[in-house]
Amino acid sequence: MNKRCVIDKILKCVVIASLVLLYWSSDLLEKDVKLIKMKVRDVQEDIQELLSIVKQNNAARSSNTVHPSALSVATCANNLSEVGDPRYPNLLSPDPYRGKTLANLVGDGFVPKGILRTAHVGKPDNLSPFNCYAYVVQLYDLCVPGLANAHVGKHEEFSPALALKIEERGVADGSGDREFHIYLRPNVYWEPIDPTRFPKHVQLADDFMQPHPVTAHDFKFYYDAVMNPYIAEMRAVALRSYFEDIVSVTVENDLKFVVRWKAHTLVNEEGKEEKKVLYSAFFNTLCLNPLPRFVYQYFANGEKIVKDDSDPDTYRKDSVWAQNFASHWSMNYLVSCGAFCFSGMDDEKIVFTRNPNHYDPLEALVEKRYVYIKDNTDSLFQDFKAGKLDLAYLPPNHIDNLASFMRTPAYKNQAARGEAIREMVYPDRSYAYIGWNCYSLFFESRQVRRAMNMLIDRNRIIEECLDGRAHVISGPFSPFSLAYNQKVEGWHHSPEEAIRILEDEGWVDADGDGIREKVIDGAVIPFRFRLCYYVKSITGRTIAEYVATVCKEIGIECSLLGLDTADLSQAVEEKNFDAMLSGWCLGAPPEDPRALWHSEGAMEKGSANIVGFHNPEADKIIDQLSYEYDARKRMDLYHRFHEIIHEESPYAFLYSRTFSLLYKDYVKNVFVPKQRTDLIPDAQDEMVNLHTVWLDRKEEECSSIS
């Protein structure tokens, strides 16, 4: 018996050991399979890229077209004084940082290398030229340059990009109109489209796989598309308001076009009439981008969408073309003529490859850029800690997590390999808000909107949701801008005052069911509204849940609706919501509040005035700002406008974030211009500059990046 028991125990041990070994070996096998899959995917990507290059080279040879744009920097620099009419000064000037400082920083013999890996939460709904989401606009700008580049660290100063010279001229017909004569850089090409980036059922005509020159006709086409009333994408609608004073865009030849701006007759302080064009006419002219005609005027098979487009205004008014544009076959492809070329988007990442033909070799200082698509900020941050990303913003709920991680052996090993984490804290030129739909039964009264604002404890949101890394704001401008009225205080947190206002407005709980109601047009309407937010934003969801809680405490039912990018875009474009938790990224000065706040966009589908705000005095101030050139008077107008928005309360302004940017030690040249006056004297910009970063890591480390 004893022997049998011993034998049984031995057999059991053998079986258990075998199972452990089997599990261990299967686990290793699974890891090996995953590693092999990753390697295979990398090889497939490399093969696709090589095929793309071969096809592009073959296309260039077959069309006898050679890319000379890489040589155009020196050529154009030498001949810049010969461009245009010497009687008129150039409104563009060389950027000292880009022209000299950056070249000294990288040093002689610098060769761009490595893959800059970043990430974003959520996959773009599309990559349309008129997609309004800030990060899609940033991706677009990687591939399509504008007429000019803002001087790094400076406001209202611009250097040549696709335009070499811009002249401002008067018009001799007595109208008072002004013209901007724009001379384009020669030898800039749209890169051939890569057919491997499209589904198999999309068969592209051969012409798409050849380079095409960027011409003045592409800028005219962009203008026409923006002004087409049947294009309802928000960026196009916003630009439409900026371009409404343009009389004409005239193409003189492939490398020159003229933008004419209408002069308005105004009465000055002395009671005399004078003619003025928009103060922002020049800045708005710079908003014109090239739109590739060889793509967006055609079906995938190469047939024209509009057979007869001989009318010069065809694309400005044709509804059939606009309908086809909205569902164009290239909506998930970025046709490229800039520093980077679009190299594909899937569910994992978006890839950009440095364009060797670009006219400015220092515009792209890495070989590739990967933008990984993540489900939430938590997974994004975990990837950064694991060394899978080079840059990441620190989520507010992970500050302690970061501190703990930096004490671990895993981090110490990373730091020893030159992957130490650096942090840069800076204010962002953006703000978060809750927009109250001014056409909703619940929020058409400014008194009710004020009451809703008083319900929200913004300091509590900042402390509990953002770990204190934000500023309370009271109005529509960046708190670091001169346009921001520092004397205006936001609505104080007072649920008691909010209740009093609501009851004065007729919102009372008459039936004792715990929900306030009001009789409107003979019907009893309970105060039940829906708050929309971006479903993948953890911070957004937390804030929305807080708002729902404080509403419930005073007898208002707030239901939450988390939406993905596509549904959120649709709700915004159609103004189909009661309240919206969102945010705006603000541009550099001079501020133009027209797109967000003028009543002309209150009812327009796709306008940036998403809450339908309308106020006669606000409209008047916006119109005055359009033609006021005096800096002091402009500030007075901005400050009064801030007061009106505060009084009317179309938004509950929540906060302006202070961001914490994390980056690895090998990512070089991350800086805030205003903090580096040694590089940029008199720098004004408080935003972090990531446009000119490069990677400095060992070759063996680079080769290990998947």
C-alpha cells in the first residue's frame, strides 16, 4: 500500500509538472507567435513602402516628370528679390529661428532619423480637408503646407512657405478695395497617390499615381469649395465666414493668383466717411490652402465628377459636386505636398513618412511619424511608460502613478538606456465648456443659463478631475491673451441662487415628483435634458457625471449621452443636442470671434456657433472688430465682448488646462518659445513647440522599435 501511495504521489507530481511545463511552453509559444506576427507586419509595411516608392518612381519616369522641389530652397532664396513687383514690399519675411538658429542647433551633416511615436484617443471619422477636429487639422498640416509659416514664437509675423512673396496693392477704380498678389514657389508637387492604401474595390486611374504640380488653380479650387453652400463640414463653414468679404480670387498663371477684398464705407469718429477692408484680410488670406484638383474633381476611375466645368464658378455652386465631395473616395487619405507624406491609416495607427522632395529639408527632422490610435488616455499612458511612445500628455488621474513608476527598477533600466522621462508644464491655448443650446426649450432664457452655470463648482472640477492643473476662466479668449478681460469674474458657485433664479423663471416642482417643470405654450414640460460628451474621454465622463449629480440635487434630470467621433460631429453640425460638453483650441492672435459667436451662423448647419448664440450688441462688436485697426480700441471691444458673453452665458466656461507634456530624453528640441528668449528674442508664444523636434538615440535602440 505504501509503495502504491508513493507511486501515485510520484505520478501526480509528474502530471502536475508536465502540465506546468506545457502551460509554460504554450505561453512562450504564444509570445513567440505574437512577436512573429509583429515582425511580419513590419515586413509587410516595409514591402508596401518599397512598392509605393517603386510605383512613384516608375510613374515619374513614365511621365518624364522629375521632382526638382528639393533643390528649390537655394534657388528661390537666391532669386527671392526677383519675385514679384519690386515696387511693393513683401509681407513675408525670413524667420530667424528657422533660417539660422535651427540649422545651428542640428549642426552640419545632420541626417533625419528614427520614428517619432505619439498617440491620440479615438480614430478620426475621416481625413477630409475640412475636418474641424484640431488633431486632424494638425495631421493635415504635416502633409499640406500653407501659403506662409508663422515665425516660431511670434504672433502676426510670417515667413515664405508655398508663397514666396505676397504684395498688398490698392485698386485704382475708386472702390477702396485691396488686393493681395500672391507669387507661389515653383517646382512643388503633389506626391503620387499610393493605391495600396485603398480597399481592393477602389481601382484608381493611372493619373492619380503620378506627381502633379501645385498651382494657383489648386488655391482657387480650395476657395470655391469653401464658398460652396452645399459643403456643410464645420471647417468649411467657419472659413466661409472669414472669406465672405473676398470679391474674387483670380488666377493669372500657374504660379500667381490675386485675392481681392471688398472695402466697406464706414463713418469715423470725426463723422467722415472712409473706406476700409477687413483688419484681418491678410491673415484670412493666409487661410487659403491648396486643394488638389487632380483628386477632388474626379471619380476613382478618372472620370470627371462634373463633366462640363468650363464655368469658372462651377465648384463654388455645384450641388452634385458637393454631394460627391462629402463621400469622396479619398476621404481617408491625405494627398501630400508637404514635409511629410501620408503612408496609411488603419485601426492601430496613422503613418507619415518624410518627404525627400520637400523644399525645406529642416521642416521634417525624423524619418517617420507614427500616431497610434488608443481607446482611452489610460492605455495611452501605459504605452508611454512601456517605452512604446516617445511623447505623451500626462493624464490628470495618473500623476501619482507616474511618480511611483519613476521609482521602479523598470524605469531605472529605461533611464540607463537614455530613455529618462522629462516633463514640460505649460498653459494651453484652449478651454473646456458646456454649451447650452440657445434654441432649446430649457436654455433659451439667459437667466436659466446663468442658473446652470451657478450650479457648477469649477474649482472642484479642477481639483478633483485635473489635480489642480487648470485655470478657472470666465470668457471666450485665452486667459493669457490681451483680449481676455481679467476684470470679469465667472459666475460664483451657488446652488441656492440657482434655485431662486429657476423658480423666478417658472421652473418649479409643482407636483412633488422631484423634477421641476414649467408650463410652456399650455403644456407641462419637465426639466429633463440630455448632456452629450465624447465617450472616450475619461475626464469628460467624470465631469458629465458630476453635472448630472448636481442637477439631480435641485430637481433637474440630466441624462448623459456619450458619443463617438462620428455621432458627436453629426450632433454638432446639426445642432441636435440640449447641452454639449466640449472644448475649443484657440488660434494665435489676432482673435476673431465671428465664427463662434456671430448670429449669422446661429441657424446654419455645420457652423462653429454650435449653440445658436445670437445677440445684437455682440454682432455689432464683431463687425466693429473686423474694421478697427487701432490696438487700444480693439482691446476695448474685446473686453466688452467678453462681458456680453459672460452676461448671456451661452457657455458654462469651465477651465483652461495646464498641460504636462512627457517626453523621453532622446527627443530633442522640445521647448516653449516664451521661455527660451536665448533662441528667440522677444518671443511671445507660450505654447510648446513640437514642430522641430528630432531624435538622438543609439542605432541599436532605433532598430528595436517596432
